[in-house]
Amino acid sequence: MRGTQFVELSAFVAVAEHRNFTKAAAQLGISPSTLSQTVRLFEGRLGVRLLNRTTRSVALTEAGERLLAEAQPVLEGIDKAIGAVNSFRDKPIGSLRLSVSRPVARVWISSLLPQFLAKFPEIKLEMIVDDSHSDIVSGRFDAGIRIGERIAKDMIAVRLLDAFRVMAVASPEYLSRHPKPVTPEDLHGHNCIRLRWDWDGVIQPWIFENASRRLEIPVDGSLMLNDLYLVMNAVLDGVGIGYISEPIIQAQIADGKLIPLLGDWCGHLSGVFLYYPSRRQLPGPLRAFIDFMRLQSWPAIPVRITG
């Protein structure tokens, strides 16, 4: 149905239900003369008289009665459909699909899901753990969550966690067999466990900063993995030295299972962000999730690195 036909049909139904042009015009928010002209054009387009009108009354013709009987359920169905869509606008309801990097999902997001789902019981959440840096638009995701360095520039990003450190660490068992490195250059003499990133196949660089100095150390070792948690486990097992984001290992550092190395020399990442492709007509479930995440007290990282 074209827009003009819908307007004319709605005008006819309003007059037919009220049997009065003035009341129907008030309902539609137009003048009685405009309404009368609209109905007249509609009758002319159909080639059939729908209403018999006098100065005192309005009555339906047989054709008008037939059209009213057919049109009322259609318009009521349209009103019902619009009402259903409005429920998505007025309250968080419907599905929400998120693509989340594995470390972010394990360290932060997973523990918050029960609270979020309890607060918004009409949201159906699907969270896909993905370290491949996939396109959230082609994957039909509402949003993604990962570190800022891996987010495309054309995305809208909402910060969830401030910048954090990446540090060299080793287990007490490894350090009992090897001299403790003091400077980044000392890593050349150690077995370093390297990480190959899934999303582009590049080996993670070991970058260290201290005041105004910045070094990238070309480390080597007997083991390379493509999963950060496997790297952490290998470091815990005493295989070698790892280069790992501080939030992931803060518990192991606090327990003494891992020892931070190199004093104040460490790398930095920009933080964790939720990102999505457009501000236009943000879905209710995504808006609710963003607001929920903004209210969270994200864990502080109070670990002090010693030399």
C-alpha cells in the first residue's frame, strides 16, 4: 500500500467510525475541510461513493460498509505491530549478540552476566568468545568487547576499563634455576614463551617502556602458543618467562605464584572498550547493556612491581 492510499484509507475509516467529519478530523489532527477533501479524492480514485453526507449526518454506502469491514482489522493489525515495536523502544526486550575476546570474557564479563540477566529478564543474551578479530557487522553482532588497539577506527567505542600494564613474569620455580633478569636486554638469555595472535598470525611483540624510553625486545624460546591462557599456564609450570597483561595475572602475582620482573619496565594497552557500528536507533538491549556496564566498579589492579 502506497503512502497516499494509507492516509486516505485511514481518513475514511476515521469518518466511518465517528460518522462525523469534525470528530474524525480532531482524532487525526487535521482540519475538517482537509479531511473532507482527502475522502473525496479517495472516492474519486476508487470510482465508488463510500459516504452519503448531508449538512447534518454522514452515512455509509453499501460499498463503504464493505470497505470498512475489510479495512478495520488491517488498521488494527498495523497498530498492534507498531505497538509491539514500541515495546523494544520503551523497555529492554529482545536479543543481544556480543563478540568478546577470551581474556575480557573470562576476567570481567562472565562474572557480571548473572546480575545483568536478573536485572533484564526479557533480554536474551548470546555471547560469542572470539579472538579472531572478526567483523561484528558481517557476523550480525550488536557489539563487541575487546582492547582498544584491536577496534576499527569507524566504530563507536565506550570505555569499560582504563589502560593497564603488560609485564614480563616468571614462576619462582623458573627463577630458582635461572638468574633473574634486571633489564629488558637480559631477556635474550632466557627461554621466553611467545604468543602468536589468532587474528593476524603476528607474533606478539615484547615492548617495554620506562619514563621516556621505549624498547622492543626480539625474544626467543622453545615454546610458541596461540592462546594467552596457555602461555600463563606454561609460565606457572616453570617453562619460561611470559609477557602477559596484568589484569589476567594479578591473582597469581598476589598469591606469589608469579613474580613480576624488570622493575618499572613494562608495556601498556589502552584499555577495554565496548564498540558498535552506529549511534542511530541503538537497540534497547544494547543500550541497557552499555548503561549496566558503565555502572560497574571494575576491579582495580593494585599490584606493585618490584625489581
